[in-house]
Amino acid sequence: MDKIKILWADDEIDLLKPQLKFLESKGYEVLTVSNGYDALEECEENNDIDVVFLDESMPGLTGLETLAKIKADNPLMPVVMITKNEAEHIMEEALGSQISDYLIKPVNPNQILLTLKKIIDNKRLVREKTSSDYQQEFRQLFMRIQSGLNFEEWAEVYRRIINWEIKIDESNSTEMWDILSMQKSEANVEFSKYIIKNYLDWVRQGNNAPVMSNSLMRARIFPQIKENVPTLMVLLDNLRYDQWKIIEPIITELYRVEEENYFCSILPTSTQYSRNAIFAGMMPAEIEKYHPDWWKNDMEEGGKNLHEGELLEEQIRRVFRKPIRHEYIKVTNVNYARQLQDNIFNYLRNDFTVIVYNFIDMLSHARTEMEVLKELAGDEKAYRSLTRSWFINSPLWAALQRAAERDVQLIITTDHGTIRVNTASKVVGDRETTTNLRYKVGRNLQYEKRDVLEIRDPEKAGLPRPNVSSAFIFAKEDKFFLYPNNYNYYHNYYKNTFQHGGISLEEMICPVVRLRTR
């Protein structure tokens, strides 16, 4: 391996001999110059310089001026500023010019070595440290997964898995990624058993039930509404916990997290069921009973989420003893998104404003249909990256930036998540059977029992019964349902796509995060 080459520019270079000898003893090659002009010349003539150390207060061309010229020719060159001057404006200017580090004289050799390790060896060190730390936690997570957890404990395990997933993404450790993927699959096997064992009791009797879609507003949202501070609730359809974590650093530039919590999406984990339940404060069977004109079953014609605003209005009327100024906004296209950005200050006149934003759900569906999006979002890491790119350039973020000029409470949540499916499971049904890949509603369904949670009596799960003999089945883990007809074609088409409606950590454990303007 070639030696790391350092260019060190300092008008007092002769006084730095101890530091230079130390670096050479550690295997670094050091070129020295005494002014900015010579530094620029060396950078031009040597294309194998790995890092530049710059004295800020050199005569002639200052360190900052030299820095600007180096960056103009080579924006990616790591530069470390070394100076006696601690003036704030100099530090800010240097940092604004994207220096890699900033050291104050006198610097000792170990400071310099640490800086070089951070700059040159950072990725390797991060990868090795991440791998080492995860190996230590692997067995602990394995034991937790097998230990009979409650919902809050499952949420914590899922949080830890996702945090490791993101760390391993950043470290590019392929070996650790494979091990973590296996561990997440094992977790989903055990989580599915947990849901199958407990779900009907939660719905029928409320026994040890977590906060679910139908209780989300009463348990997590309504108690936070304040008269003197406007509350914005942003519901991002199909937002997984990992996607929240990837946009969190952007949002927390302007908002501070006051509470990060979770709720359990009801089954099916799909917009028609979970989001209607959120805004109604009822299970779907109750919505159908009390508001039959506002509920449509899967195979009925027409939009399935057209009355969320009215359902929210009814729930607010039931829960609050006095009126609160509120508004419901649904963003389904670019024009509505721009209107949101333009009108955000008007919404802040309300006590409570709900913004339903549909982009991520559209992204997951479009990825199934479009080869270019399959390429761009080939796995979880790429899917997160695409989510981040969308969010930072979205009218939604532009609107939230404007809202942050005021004292605002922001609640970010979702209705359900999504999972990348890989294992096909055959189903046979009649023409009235629903088309969703993660759950089916129909009569006389034939299926692999080991792959599903079957609910013969939908009312016990708080679900409508389209026909007397209708039953629901929900896919477990990473399964997806296929009919025998054209099996191989549809298997290739849908394998490795993001789907929702079934049972998995990714679909059911949903973030609900409360923030406040900084």
C-alpha cells in the first residue's frame, strides 16, 4: 500500500520538525512548503497528495485564500486549518469553506495523528467499529427476540435493528448487512407469532392492547393539542420507521424532538383500513355500522378514503367538550403540494391542522410498476436514500421550513409501513377475491396455512364482512400472495417489491413523533 502523502504549508515550518518526524515514523510522507503560493504549486504538480495542512496566518497568501484556491481546483481535497487565531469569524469562514478539521496551535503530534485517522481512515475505522459493536450486540438481540416480548419491547427491538441497519449502511459493511438481514427475518418470524397469538384479544377485549390505529388520535394526538400553540399533524402515507430516521436529521435542523413513540397499525395494514380507523377513532366494522355512506369494501367501486375529513370532524366532536379550530388537508398531487406551501401561515391560525401527504405510498407503488424506480430503489438502503432526496426537495419540507418561523408543535406519523417481499405463497380464490398481495378477502379461499393469519369471522377483528362467507387472510413476514395462473411471470414481477397489508415489523410498528420549533 502506498504511503499517505501530506502537504504541510506553514511559514514556521522549521519549528515543526518534531511533528514531521513523528508523522514519518508512523509511515506518512510529508511535503513541506512555507507559503500559500508554493502550496498551490505543489497541489498542481502532485496529483497524489492525500491531505493538506494549512497555516492560517502565512504572509502573502493567507491560509483562507490558499484554501479557497485549492478547493476551486479540487473540491474534494481534505484540508486541515492550523492556526494560532481563535477568532470566531475566521473559524466560521474556514468551516463554511468545507475544511475537514480545524486545529489551534500549538498542536501536539497525537492531535495531528487523530485528525489524519478521522480523515484518511475514517471509513475503515467506522466499518470496523460498527462491525465489532454489532457482533457484540448480535447475541443480545437474538436473546431478546426469543424472550416473549410485549408490543413496547418489540418496538424497542425494531428500533435497535433499524439503527444498526442505518449504521451498517453508512459503513458499507456487506458482511454485517447479510447477518443483520437474517436477524431481521428471524425477528419477523417471532413477531408474526406474537401478533397471531394476541391480535384478536386486543381487538375484542382490549387486553394489554397497544395504541392502535383506532386509538391513535385519542391516545397520542388529541392530548397534545394546545390553545396557544398551533399543532400541525403531518401523516405521511406508508412511512416506515427507517424512513423517519433518515429524514429526522433534516427536520431537526429547525424542530427539536420532544417525544418519539410508536403505535400498532391495524390489519390489514393498508390505507383503506388503517387510515380510516385513525381519523374515525373506530375499527372499520364500526365505521361501516355508524357511517355506512362513508365506507366502501374492497371490491366496491369508488374511492376508499374520501371521507377522512368528515370522520375526523366526528371524532373531534365526540372527544372534545368544546370546539377547536381545525382543518383537514389532503395532498395527492403537485398542485395541492404547492398550495400547502403557499397557505401554511393560514393553517397556523388553527389550533389543529391535519396534513395527509401521499407521496411515499405513490413511490412504493410506482416502484413496482417502473423499472427505473426498481433500479433507483433496489433495496432498503436505496429506498431510504430516495425518500431523503424527495423530502429535502419537497414542497412539504418547504412548507415546514416556513412554519418553523413561528412557535409550532409538529407531529409526524403515518398509517402503516411497507415490507420488501421475497417469498411467494399460492392462493386460490374466486373473481370476487381482492387483489392485494399481502392480504385477501374472499369466499372459499385456499391457501398455505403456515404462511398466513386466517380470520374466518372478520367481526372478531373489527372488520366488515362483505359477504356472509367472507374471510380474511394476512401474509406473514416477507410473503406475498400469487394465484396459480401465470405464476412464474407474476413471481418475477412482484418479487423484491415493496408491499403492505400484512404482518411484519415494518408494516405494523409505526412512528409517531412530536416536535417543537427550535
